[in-house]
Amino acid sequence: MKTLIQKIHVEEDCSFACRTYRTPQFETNWHMHAEYELIVLTEGHGTAMIGDYVGEYRAGDVFFLAGNLPHWFRKAQPKMTGAAVVAHFVQDVLGATLLAQPEMKQIRHLLERNNGLLLTGALQQQMAAALLQLERASGFERMSMLLQCLHSIAGSTSYEVVTQDFAEEADRVNPAIETIIDYSFRHYLQPISLAEVAAVAGMSIPTFCRFFKRNIKKTYFDFLQDLRISHACKLLANTDKPVLEVCYESGYNSWAHFSKQFKEVKGLPPGRYRRQFVQG
């Protein structure tokens, strides 16, 4: 099995694609494509996997992804409706000559970085609204709006770099990676041993560890930790369950272990993380 190489369809009279993907077209597993992607999630919520990043996504979130950056927006529930408005474009969509001009320096630097960005604050709101307009635009206005979007992102600091330097070659073979990810999503709230997941992949434990680190750029237990902490964040932000109950419902059987890992991943204790949402 290979990482799915998604083929982006571009209309004959257009230089880039911008359209709504809604269930079932929204359901694309671990995949990548040569095109850059500017995406606003409009329906549903779940877990975003972008390169080596694992975190929650919600309706309204906006991501900017470099080309050949593997990703997967996995819904929290299979029957949930998922939808997004997505612009896909190649690096030289503006033309190599125009992109080389001095006035394009910031945009050129944005496109040269192999990053995945989560937009925040006013920039998030601005790009979410712009994508909805971009989908309906045509002709010169359409290209002008894309250029303005790139200019706004390139000139802003209102984003979080969620992954960087992760772009892969389009022909790179990743046997069994999707099987491993799918199994992990179905079982991450239960104890999982390396022997168990290596057997799912049909590999020895040492081979599996090397394979996973090579493809996801982190150890399997670090990946599992990210899934569990992301789940805990959803419970802390969206329920009033006691923090200790959140600990146990997120796959941990030790408060000390949970608290330590949560602080390592999020930079603050679980209780303070919840208070941020209450105050907000």
C-alpha cells in the first residue's frame, strides 16, 4: 500500500481548483498531493494529522499546507457530516517570472517553506471568509483573490506552525501506514503494545519502529500520546467532566503520567487548559 496520491481536478478554464468537499467526498484517508492547500473546515470535527502533527480540528479552523505534505482530517464519528472549502494550487500558479519579482518576496518565501500552518485570530477569520468568496469567483477576480490570500498569510504572524520540513517525494512507498493509523484510531483509548501493532503491520517490532519513525517522523508511542492528549483536550474543552475522569477516559491509568504528558504536549496543566476555555 502506498500513501494515496490524490489527483486534483482543475477546470479547463482555470489555473487552480477551489471547491467544497462534503461527505462522502470529504472522506479522504492519509494522502498527499503536489498542490498547496488552503482549507477551511466548515462542518464536523475530529482529529487532524498533518505530517508529524496530531491535533483536534473544529468547524471554522483554517490550515495552509505545503505541497507533498501528507495529511488526513479524520471525523470524530463515521456518520458525522464533514465538509470543507479547499483551494488547491501548484507553486508556480502565479508564473515563475511574476513570483521572482521583488514585490513577491514574502509570498515566495511562504511557498518555499515546507510547512503546515494553523491560522489563528483575525487571519483565520479573514481567510475563512475569503475562501467562501474565492469558490464563487471567476476570471481575473479569482486569481487576484488567491494572490491577496497568499499576501495576507505571508505578511502575518497569526498562525501556528504545526509541522515543517515534512514534504515527501510523490513516489515514496509507505506500505501499511494507513492500516497502522486506522488501527490506532480505533484502539488508542485502550492499552496498545508494540508487539500488537507490529503484528497488525506484519512486521517485527524493530522493523516496525524504524518504519513508523521514518514515515511519521516520531516514535509510535509519541504518536499514541498525541492521539490521547488530543482526545483529552476535546473532553476538557467541551464537557464538564472532572479532570481525573478525563484522564481515565483518555487511555491513561495514572494521573501523574497523564498530567506530565499533557503538560509536555500543551505546555500547561490540564486544569489550566480547561480554564482558558471557561474564561473564553
